[in-house]
Amino acid sequence: PADIARVLANCLRHSEPVYIEMPRDMVAVPCLEVVSEPAFKVDPDALDACVDEILERLQQAKSPVLMAGVEVRRYGLEDKVATLSRRLGLPVVTSFMGRGLLADQDAPLVGTYMGVAGFPEVTQLVENSDGLFLLGEIICDTNFAVSETKIDMRKTIQALSGQVNIGYHTYANLPLAAVVNRMLERVPGPDKMFTVTPQHFPTGLPADDQSITPTDIATAVNDLMARHGKMPMASDMGDCLFTAMEISHTALVAPGYYATMGFGVPAGLGLQAATGERPLILVGDGAFQMTGWELGNCKRYGWDPIVLLFNNASWEMLRTFQPESHFNDLGHWGFAEMAAGLGGDGVRVGTRAELKRALDQAMATRGKFQLIEVTIPQGVLSSTLARFVAGVKRLNAAK
């Protein structure tokens, strides 16, 4: 019982999955009551000293910026972080892994930091900041490997994994929620009056006979959400995830850290099961070959996601870096025709006019999944992935 209590306490304390393994012949064996472990106690003096130093650093900075990371969502702090940013007058960005955070909050959200792959104004805001406050932000290659200008982490404020690092100082055993709550107590308001220039997303897709690019898909989705309201999204890996960065801020789940292919469709089903909201799923043809068949469960559970399948008959992101490899060729599988057998509707589109009509029809149809197979010419990338590829090649050439 003590081991079970310890593991469950860690699950709640760190808001992360845990693993309890039981021998098969012990599952039904009675055991003593599992008594909850006492709540974790925070040293109030250490917490006050930490918050004092954070506020002093931010006050001294000429260009402070708050970057919100995944722990903000993990600990349910989005509303409080939005309030904190307004009271401190801090412009807010998310990282690549934090995309989707604060989408439904009243926060001064500028955009998503992606280094050389991102919008220049967001990249410059972050990399030129002398008071970068990394709140719940995982320090990893996914978020920072392609910085235009290398960020000196020793000059940042990092609150992550139960501790706060400020320069060469480390405050241990300080949960993120405790830090945010104490900062709100110390900065009671009112909100500071300031403005930020939010990131611009493409809108106004022409309904013409031009072939479709990934950025056209983002534009069509932005137009759709402008008419019908935001939809939560699940994205797989590849250019569909880079395309998601060109869609206006909305709730998003994606495998940003492990880059796990095949995540998108199952994640979208889980999203609808957990929230009851109809999701939009972005997935490439390669990833769909792995797990797209899970759509067959939609009829059983009453789910009706809209699935945008990027079909360029290719492992296109791999081809971008390794164009000589013929294993990147996948061929056309005819996914649209397979939808009926899985219990949904399928349509293949090849022009921007067809894409717009298909999205409108999918939005109007409820009760079963809607699969839109979007044919994209090989070699055509989203604007974001094109910037990423060019930036990575430029960084590598400079080494």
C-alpha cells in the first residue's frame, strides 16, 4: 500500500503518467488500505526569496518576455498565467511544444517561437529579450535547437520540474503552481495597459482551380473557423504539424517532443472522447497508413471528426533532407474510397475550390467522420516548413 500511495502521489504532484505493475496472480489478492501521502510542503521563505528575485529581474529588464510551456497546461494554470502576464505587462509567446496554450485566454499572446522557422518578429522578440521568463518550458532541441541567435540560458528565468533557475541561482522544491500563485499575490493588479502585435495568419482562400499547397489548407481552416468558431485540433508529425503553426490559435495536441508518427488520428479520437468537442485532425498519408484505420471506431462511439489528410504520395519531410532516397515514394492509396468501409464519408480534392466546398460540406455533416483527402504536388511545402528547412541548412552550413 505504501508503494501504491507513493506512486499515486507522484502522479498528482507531477501531473504525469505513472506505472504500477502487478503480477497476474496478485490482482485479486486483498491488501491493506492505501492511505494518501501528506501534501507536499513548500518552504515559504524560499518561495518568497525566489519570487522577489524573479520580480526584480523582470522589473530591471528593458524587454521582458514570458514564454509559456507545457507545464502551464499540465498543472491547469493557463488562466492564472494569462492574468499574471497582464498584471506584469509581459508579452507572451509559446514554444513549438507549447502551441495551443492560452488560445482561449485573455493573454497578450504574440505568437509561437520557432527560431529560424518562425515569424521573424516573434524570433527577434524572444532572442533579443533581456528578461526571458521560461514558465513551465522544457529546455530541449525541439524548442530551441534552431534559434537564429543562440539564447544564453544562464540569463533566463526558468521555472520547470519543481525548481526555479535564475542565472546561477537554483531554488529547489518549488512547484510551478506555488510560484505562479505567490507572484499573483505579490502583484495584485490592476492590469498594465500595453498592446502587442499578434501574429498574422493567412485568410481568404481563393476558390479557384489552382492546385493545393499546405499553406492553402491552413488558410481554408482559418476561413472555416472565422465562420463557425474555433475547433480543437490534433496533428500528426511532418508538414501537417508545421501547417498547424499557420492556423490561428486554438487548442492543439501534437507529438512535438518525441515526433511520434501515427499520433494524429488516435489523438483526435481521444480529444473528442475526453471533451465532447468535434475535432479537426491533420495527418499525412504516411502516418495515416499507420493508424488512420482507427477511424473505424468512430461509428461505435459516435465520434465525427473532420480529417484533413495531406496526400503527396511521399515521405515529403524526409525527402526534403534526403531527396536521393527512393523509399520516400509512397504512391497513391485511394484513402477517400476507403472511408465508406470504415463508416464515414470520404472525398478527394485537388483544387482550392474543391477544398473549400469539401470543408463546408464536412462542417455541415454530423454523425460520422468526414475524411478529406487533399492531393498535394510533391515538393510543395508549407511556408513554415520551407523556412525551417532553409534555416537548418543555413545553420549547418555555418558550422
